[in-house]
Amino acid sequence: MSFTLTTNRSKYICDIFDTCSIILKMGDIIVKEDGLYVSGMDSMHVSLISLEINKSDFTGYVFEPDMETKSISIGVNFEEFVKLLKASSGHDDLILQYDGTPKLDIIFSNDGLRRKYSLKLIDIEVDELHIPSTDYFLELSISSQIFNSMINSVAITGADEMRFSIKNNRLITSSTGDLSD
């Protein structure tokens, strides 16, 4: 069982996982025929994250599961994973490569320079979370940079919830912590 995922948008992938690492310190990356998935809750079981990156978002996608499973699950320390992803210049091609060994290779390639890092994988005994389908009256699409900035703003206040409101065609977020708003 193995996979090789390639993208020329290393900054995009780094921003996505940087945002995930705010909520999840450790967790499983699950690779399936149709894409990459991460789901989990923070240590206090307050925040839930569900990430899906479609196969089509990668420039190269080679997925070879073993005969018994239809997915490959690898346990990672997201903080360490993001630290390695941030080694990219942002303009590098990124290759995530797994070959069944207890490590994930992270390869950056640009202008004749190739850098390879290996992230040691960890065993995590958590089942994949299945988030029920919900239908909301509002769907919001924002860039990962803006979302990351919003989450960091909430973290600064120490709040455990974020409120969204729309007024005069503007999205307004607010949070209230114990000592600051």
C-alpha cells in the first residue's frame, strides 16, 4: 500500500494544515481513491474539524491501497507536519509520499533544488469521525488564509465560540473570552 500526492500549490496545502493544527495536535490523514481526508476533535472535545481535499486538487495522484482496504490511514503529529511544510518557499512543487513504512516523505522541488524530509508516523487509536449531513441556509466559502486569521483572532481572546452575522452584505465575526472580546 502506498500513495504519492503531488501539487504545485505547496503554500495552499501548508495553509490548510496550519489551520488544522490549531485544532488537532495529532490525528489521522486518510487517503482514499477520491481524495485526502482529516477529521477529528480538539483535546477538549469542543471543536470539530472535517477536511476534504479532492483528488482533482492535486496535479498528480497515485493511490495503491492493499487488497483488503479502500483507504490508507497514517497517524501524524500535525504541528510537526506543518513545521516541515513551512520549509517550502511557497512556490515549490510538493510531493507527499508514503510507501508502507512508518514515515511520510515530504519532498519540495523547485529550480533544480530538491529537498526531502521524512515525518515519523504515530499510531493513533481513533476511529474516523463521520459527520452527519446537515443542511444550513448559508454556505460560506473563504480562503484558508482568512479562515486561519479568524481562528487566530478567536484564540487570542481565549473564547470557546465564534459568532457569525451578516449586516449590510458584510460578514462580521465576534468572540468573547473570559478576559477579552
